[in-house]
Amino acid sequence: MKKNFRFTHRRGLQPRIMSNIPRSRNKSCPHEEEVLGNKKFESRPPILRQMSSGSLNVRTTDSKPQRTAARTKTTSVSDKTDTALPNSMSMGIMNDLLECKLCNKRLRRPKMLPCQHTYCLSCLQGLVQPTSKAVDCPDCGLQVPLRTTGPDGVVELPPNLYLDSLLTVLQQDIACGAGDQRCSRCQTVGSASSCQHCRQAFCTVCWASHITELKSQLPSLLDQLSGAKETLDHRIQDFRDVCKRLKQHINLAVEVKIQTLRVEEEKLNIRANELLKQGEESVENLLGRIRDTEQTVSKGSDFDAISENKKKVAMFLQLHRTTSALLDEVSHWSEARPTFDADNFRIDMAGESKAAGEVEEADDVFDDDTVRNIAQVNSPDSLYHHYRERAFTPRVSLGRSVLQRPAGVAVAPWDEEVNMYIAGTEGRQVLVIDRNRMKLVHQLSAANMLYPHGIAFSKFLREVYVTDKWNHCVHVFSAEGTYLRQLGKKGHAEGHFQSPEGITSGPGPNGKDDETLLYVCDTGNDRVQIIHPCDGSVIYILGILDPLPGHKFKRTEFNQPTGIAVSQDRIVVADFGNKRIKTYSLTGERLSEFGSMGEARGQFHSPECVAVDHLGFILVGDSGNARVQIFRPNGTLVRIFGGRGSSPGKFAWVSGIAVTNNMDIIITDSRNSSVQIF
């Protein structure tokens, strides 16, 4: 009985060794135990190990005991010969196995036909014409259809994975220089070394010529390096040209923008000149009517010439009404103060009245007011809910009978905060009102006080400080009302002022209450000056920035700051012209800012005054929108109340705001000439 022999091998690697050796259907690896146990050869297939050790194992398919015995025998022989050199028989079998029968050379990219004959890819492609749809096996003549016409179809034939793996392992052994190998140049089998450059093995004789070849290639490396330098020179020159054109494009774009800005600048300057001309014409017209009324009033003879008393009374009433109308017109003149909106690059008429309904409504009002007890609002969350649930219905409201165009308001830190001080701009004095009885108890005035605006106190010194917008200074009074001194004068130097408005007192940079400093909004100079209350010496200045490169003038981050408040750890400034609230540390470091131009929630239209409560919540007099907005210290909106109107709880222009220790909120309204306490 004819027996079929086959090599033992791993599953899936099934080359046909000879035409009379069928494909193996064995599903096990008889040498797996040996492969795992011998670390030296664990990366090489069993067939290669057998060939290299001279123990090639063959077995019959119909003898299971023989298979087991063969396996045992193979293992023992292999273990004994792992370090032995391959004999001529095993190397001959391996060379025949890896040799292409067409070119008689080592297989390259072996492709296996369905008949299991294997050839080089390039050799098979040489047998195929460009229009061929099949390839004939050179050995058995089997016609193999091709999916793709021509040589490209040969590429799609399956590779002989087993022989491919043998070639790979053999190449690895050659690279490692392990054992005798065949010289790739003279084909001599013996001791050979692998070249790491070309990945080929050379004998000792051929190594010298190979090294000479490598040396001969060094000039080509120099040529390549020289070419690389030349290429790099061209590339950097091209890159320089690109960057040069880039700068030209930038300069051109900047010039276009500058020209556009110049056009806008000219338009804005024309608009500013028009506003100035309109203002001057309006003042001249008003002065003319005042002079005419003065002449009429000064003619006492005309009054005496009237015989009937009723006609005299009628004439007096007419003159009185004319005079009152003129005085009211004078008091309201220049309320619409022009400011420059840098974000939108336009002139904004701050103070222009808006019709009711144009501004977003205040938050809903609850029926019952909460108890205003500081002990009940000792945390940010409880204070938040207090403001959210508060009705904001005014408990007290003073009108024109007591006040004429009030500005700033503040509560004295002495006498249990009974007295509130209100700057009366029309009367050029500060009114002191008892909050319990709501009666005028005192007045602060001075011959050189022209337009009192902001009010602050020093509890330690028992002094009152009043900014004078038109006299450009700070007046100092004692708690009893005695005029003491003047701080500063008109100018732009440190310690001088230009139309100062807001003022407050607070701790110095060290945060200690025993050191009281004055924080003054130097509105006309677009800065905030921190000064000593005794002599007006400047401690430091907020808002002044270093000049831009190439410029000599310093910059300012404020645009007419009008309101200021100080808590235990920060300074809050109402930046009137920029429509923002800005916060700083007590040392002058910028912390945050919030707000923008508009009527929506959290936006401002001319924020003129600001106050902070005992937990640092910020109350902003959004004057142009006729409302008050309350924020957390981080700028998160909490509540809005107010709205445009003259009825209780409504405003025309919020000109001053103060918060007492018992959570009373006092708001002055210059256009309604009123004070409301919530």
C-alpha cells in the first residue's frame, strides 16, 4: 500500500513541497510544546528548526502510534541538536524548498497557484501578456483564471504564507549573524556577517569589496547634502519673500483701516463741533431770555404805573412763572452729556430720556416685604434670597418741597446712622436730614462750594468730605458742620482734580480699618485717586496705564468714572462712559468687569452711582435706564427694581445710592428732585 508522507507544520501554513505530497489536513501543531519550551528557537517555525538541526520528521497518516513516537523522537533529537550546525542534507532541502523553479533563485514574494506550485511574483507576471485573462502553471499546466487582466491579476493571487514566513525567519537569522549562511554575492555557504545597511550577508572575502562599494557611495552622500543645503537656501529665500509680502499685506490693511478710522474721526469731530455749536446757541438763547426777563423785572416804574392791584398781582404772577420756567430750564440744561462709545465708535448722548416701555421692565414685586434684619442675612445665599423676595416699595419719599436736584447721598457712621446727608446741587449745600423724623436738622455750606456732588465720612476723624464738581476740589467739614479745609484744586497733576463726582472712604491697601483713605472719582481726568484725608497726598491712582510702544502719552482705562464704593476687600467703580462696572483689589489690581451698553438685563445706559452692602453685593444706579440693578460680588445679576416714571418706586435719573446697616436702600433722583427710602 502506497503511503502518503507529509511534513508536520502549523495549521494554515501548507505549501506543497513536491507534486506527490498532498496538502496536510492536520489541525494540530505537533511541535508546539517544543517551540514554547525552547526559547532559542521559539520565533522559528518547526520545519526550520528540524532543517537546521538535521532532524526533519516525516510520518504516515494512517499510524497514530507512529505519529506520537515521531513527535517524541523529534523532540529528543531536536533538544540534542539545537546548537549543532546544519548538515548538507537539511540545507539542501531548505534551499530546494525556497527556490523558484522559473528563475532558479531564492523566492521573492512567493505566489501560490491552486495546484500549490509556488513561484516568484515577478516570474509569474513575466508569463502573462497585458491582455491575458489566465496564467498557466509552468509545472503541471493548470490554467488559473485571473480576476484582473494582465500582470496586475497575478498580484491578486494568494501568497504562500508558509514559505513567506520561512523566508522572513531566514532573513532574521541572517541579520543576526547566527550560524553559517550563504553569501549573497558569491553564494558560498559558511561563516557570513549581515550588513545592517543592505540587510544582506557577506563572507569574509566579499566583505572587503562590499565595504569598498559603501565607501564609493560617500561622495554621493556629500552631493546629496550639498543639494539639500542649496534646496534649503532656496526655500528660506522663498519664505522670506512670503513673509515680506505678508507684511506688505498687513501694512496695506492697516492703512485702509486707518483711512477708514480717519474718515470716522472726521465725522465724529464734525458731530462734536455741531453739539458744541448747538449748546452754545442754546445757552445764548437762554441768556437772552434771562436778560429780557431781568429788564422787565427791573422796571419797577412799569409796576407802579399799574393802578389796579389785581393787574399788579397778575403781572407779578406772570413774571414769577417766567422766572421759574427759566430757572427750571437752566437746572436741566446739559443733562444729556455726550460721551464717546469706543466699542461702537459713536457719540452717545448720556442722559437722554427714553420713553416708557423702551427699557426692560423691573422684576416682579412681591406682596409682602421681608424683615430687614442684618442678622437674618448673614450669608451670600440668604442675602440673595432677601433681595429676590423683597418688595422694594418705598417707605419714605421726599419731593421738591425739601430738595432741588439732589446728587449723592450717604449716611453718617456716627449717631447710630440717624442722619443722612444729601448733596443739593441747586442750593449749593449739603442737607442733613434726620431719618427717624424725616426733618432737616442741619446744612453744610461754604462760600467756595459751587456744585456739591459726592459725600463720604471718616468715623475715626469725625469728618465729612464733599466733592465739588465745578470748583474741582474736595471740601472737608467737621461732624458738627464746621468748614475745615479744601483738598486739591483744578488740574491734571497728581492730587489735582477735574470735575470730581463720586467719593467714598475705606481701608487702605493693608485692609485695616484704622487707616481711612479717600477714594475720589476724578471724572474729568478719567481716573480714580486714592488720597490721604488730612492733606490730600496721593497714595496711588487707578486707571492710568503705561503708554503704547512708540507713544509718549499715558492711557486710561476709564471714560468718565462717576461712582465708587469700597468693601472690605475690593474697590467698585462705575465707569460711566464705558457703561461698565469694574472691580479692583485694595492694592489696585484689576479683578473683573461686567456690563455693556444696552437696556437688557445686566446692561447699562449711563451707570452714574454705585454702592456695596455688608456682604459685598453691588447696587448700581443704572441712571439712563431709570432703574437699580443688584449683582453678586462676581457680577451675577440678582435683581432689578425701579423703572421710568415719577410715581413712588419709579425714577427719572438715579443720581445717588446708599445702603445702611439695617438694609435700608436710599436713592436720590435728580430729575424728579426726590429721595426714596426702600
